[in-house]
Amino acid sequence: MKNKKDTSICHSLLKFFEENDQVPKKLVEEFSVLVNKVYEHVEDVDTLWQKGGNHYKDFKIQPSQFINENKIMFAEGNVLKYICRHSKKGKAEDIRKAIHYCEMILERDYE
């Protein structure tokens, strides 16, 4: 697979399953077939990353795609998401949300 499909969460899961000896080979094969069937019905793979609203449409890469591709943890991912969209969607409330998640990270990792 050498196209945009490789960046999907489905293919990331498939890669994880293939590399994990605890997942039965038959299950990996069935999942692979299912993933390929899903993509036969998707006209534009990029739209998988843009759901609802237009607050991310001007980015070269969707924040959710960047977060998944880099295996960024939940709280850190939310910081990125809210910082990226604050000017187009939630304004000050999104900045407050980003700060909230930064505080969660501080508490989780440094206190």
C-alpha cells in the first residue's frame, strides 16, 4: 500500500496487529480484508480526517492525523487540537481547554 490510505488509523491498527504476536494471524488477515473493503467505498481518504466544521480545513495536515501518526497521548493531543482551532472555533474557551489539558499533564507527569 503506497498511497494516502497508509496514513489511516485502520492501517496503523493493522500494522500493530501484524507486529503483535499475541494477535492471531487469521484475525489479522480478516481485519486486512475488512480495511480494504472499507476503502473501496471511500472516495476521498482525506475526508476521513475532517469530520464536522471547517475549523481545520486550512491546515496542511489535520491535527487528528498528526496526533495519530505521532502516537501522541490523549491530553497532549487535546492541547494540540484546541491550540490549532481556537481562532476559528472556540476562541478563548479553546485556550482555556488547552490550559486545562496542560494542567492535567503537569499533574500527571510532574507533581
